[in-house]
Amino acid sequence: MKYKVLYRKYRPDDFENIIGQDYIIKTLKNSIIHNNISHAYIFSGPRGTGKTTTAKVFSKAINCLEPVDGSPCGKCDFCTNFHDNPDIIEIDAASNNGVDEIRGLIENVKLTPTNGKYKVYIIDEVHMLSTSAFNALLLTLEEPPAHSIFILATTNIENVPITILSRCQRFDFQKIKISDIVKRLKEICKLENISIDDDALEEIAYLSEGGMRDALSLLDQLSKNSDKITLELIEKQIKTISQKGISDLIQTIEDNDVDIFLNLINEYRIRAVDYKSLIKKIIDVISNKAKNYKINGQYSRLQFDDYKNIVLSLADSLSKTNINVDSYTILEMILLDYFNTGKKVDKFNVSEEKSIEDVHETKKNNIVLENKQSKMEDVKTENEINDNLEKFIKIRINNCFVDAKKTALEQAKKDLKNYITVSNNGKIKAILEDSNVVAASPTHLILITNNKHNVDMANKMSLEIENDLEKENISKYKLVFIGEDRWKEEKEKYIANLKNKKGYVYMEEKVLESKTEINDVFDKDKVEII
């Protein structure tokens, strides 16, 4: 049997298997159910998001002899012979963009359907038509025969004349979510017996940039090169860097570790990593950090303006990749500006009368003084952070216990497991993989981890984690992280309160000075203690 590439083999032939475009599919199905079918449609959006596939399925559905809830039945003569049906005419405007081709199409429009109810004309990449061709098409779109339907598809809606757009129902296809692509790829890998790691699936989904066709093409290519697809294989074959690798690179800037930074850049240069792909990934990570800074405060030595300027500079560097300069040198120069390498001699106003020894002595004294002041300020700041953090932890634990339930705990475990499966945020995934949910209400979670440093860091990142959970369509939770010993103490208190028939009163999180009050009665069967 002749081999068929994956994106063709698994191209959907019904509405149910088209993913990521739920609103569009629902609208089209309703138009069939209520017999409100327009004479012209235009589908716009990025490549590989299902525009042509949806057009074909819609063509099948409107001609189906026994449609089921707006979907083609797949059993009637028209459905079973769809691919050989002369009433479905598909035209590639990229190679048939002249006025003569469109005039030939217009002559064909006058003919009645051979088998179905409608003759459907699918014009792909319609923005490629010439001005004369558009003018010829416009005449037909104004007064088409009742048996003819036009479906125009384009990746560049801006180049389609407004006169054409105004005569069509417009549907804008969105990039498919990474989680949806991962889910579909898993299904196909199972059917094709392709062995692949979860992080490799996520990387393929990310590289596809929201296009299912690109994701399947990449999966197809990689499956031929190894018995098992791993993240390392992708990095080697596609000349890319994983999300974790990008996070590690950014971390060197935040940690002010210039040596590791330069080593990583040199490694990318030697491996000939695709520069544009690398820059886009760095921009994505930095942009998210800038947003989190505004939403959740500061968690590194970089400020919002630093993040913003890095993004703007890197975006500008993409236009310079074709000049005769090593692109990685440009990247180095941009990012090295955000490392703090210490004071320079010329800042001490060296005069002709001063000896070099005097300059060095002055510099040494100033550095000693700055270090002492810095340590005092650091101690003060650290104490303030620790005080507020402890208040934050107490309030979150209290509020979780207010309405803690077994069912909520079970649901929370599922939610976090799902997040770890679909997320591409390596830092947050690492924190959650190292933590266990031990108590939960519909709105609050208590998680334990053994590493004291991770506890503090996770609590400071709690809002960032919560926002990322919500972004991946996980329930909106408020999180608090504590150590194993602290959990034992809190659990004992909680059990004692249950025995004494005392409950917890919800506390406003902004009021950090409030003390926990225990008044209400809890039902012992309501909560599961681990």
C-alpha cells in the first residue's frame, strides 16, 4: 500500500475532528440545521489551522442527503463519493491567478450540479488573484446562481479587496492551542505506534506555531529518524532549542552569570541553531516575564524596562540577520548589556596628580562601603519579605481550610496533572512536579515540598503560577506552599479543631495583619487529611 503522509492520512473528514475552531464549526453547523446557507464565505487565518479542511467538510455537509445535527452522515452516496465528486471544485489561486482562469470558472458556475444540491467552489490562497481576476470574480459574487456556493480561503486577508470581503461571510481561524495539538498528536502517535516523550510532544506543538498540519509534518519527519522521538532528537534534527534551554539562557542573565551565558551562546553557534526560531522563543519567554512583573511584582534583578528593551532590541535584530555579520554576535551584544560586571576605573575621576595605587585604594574603600550598605539593606529587605510571606502563608492555609473537601482535593490533583502534561513553562512545571497537593477547597490549594528554598520561591511565584494555570484553562486556584514539618503542625491543629467542633473564618488576603479566628463547625467527613 502506498505510504500517505500523516497530515493527509489524518485530515478530518467531519466537523467533530476539526480542533481549535469550535465557534466557527458551531456556526456553520447551525447554518445547515436552519438552512441559512450563504452564497459566499471567506476563511482567513494562519497556515495549517483548518481553513481548507473546514471548507471541504462544509461542502460535504451541505450536500449530504441525510445530515446529522449539521454534520455529514458519512454514509450516503454523496458522502462516500465526495472525493471524486465533480460538483466540488478546488482551485489554487497561487498558480491560477489570472483573469482567464476566473472567467473559465464563471462559465462553469452557470452549469447545474451533477450529483449534489450545490456546486461548491473552494478558492485557496485567494489573495493571490490579480486585480483583473478579482474584478471578474466580483461580478459573480454579486449575483451568483442559487445552486453555487463560493468558499474563499486566505492566509493574508489584508490583500483581499474590500469589495470581495463585503460580499462574503467572514470567519477568522485562530492558531490552535498547544494543549489541543499535544492531545491530537498523542492520539496519532498511539495509532501509528510512534514512541515519543511528553516534552518532545510539547516541543513539536510549540514549533508548529499553532498549525496542526505543520505539527503532523514535523512528527512524520522525526518518526523516520529514530525508534523514539526525544527532545534531544528534535534539537539535533530541527536545529532548535527547547523551552527549558531558553529558560536556562534567560536565567543566566537574571543570575548575572556571564560565563555560562557566553558558553551557551557559543554552543548555539556551533550547533547552527536556527537564529530566527531562537529569537522568537527568547522573545516569548521575556514577554511573559515582563507581563508577570507587572501583574505579580519582581522576582529577579531585572526590571520591567529591562525586559521590554530586550524584547524590542531582539525584534529589531531579526531584520539584521541577512547582513554579513554573525547573528549570534548581535545577540551577545544585546544581552550582555544586561549583565552587571562591576564598577569601571574611569568612574572614579582619575586625575593626573593621583597615582594608580591611589585610584585602586579609593576603589577598594568605595566597594567595601557599598558592600556594607548593601548587606544592611539586604537584611532589612529580607526580614520584611519574610514577615509578609509568613502572613501570606497563614492566611492562605486558613482560607483553604474554610471550605476544604475531598472532592476538591481529587479535582485539584487531576488539574495539576493535566497542567504538567500540557504546559511549556519549565520553571513552573518543575515546582509543581516537586510538590504534592495535601488539602484543597474549590478556590485554594495547600502544597508541600521538602526543599525550604523551593517553598519560599514557589510562594513568591504563586501569582505567576496561578495565572499560568488559568491560561491553560485549569480552574482558578490560589496556592500556598509549605514544608513537610509545617504541614504536620497545621494538620494537627486542624484535627484538634475538628474534635473541638471549631471551624475557620475566611480572611481577606490584603489584610495581612488579621488573626485566624475559629468559630464555625466543620463536618469531619468533609475533608481528607493526607
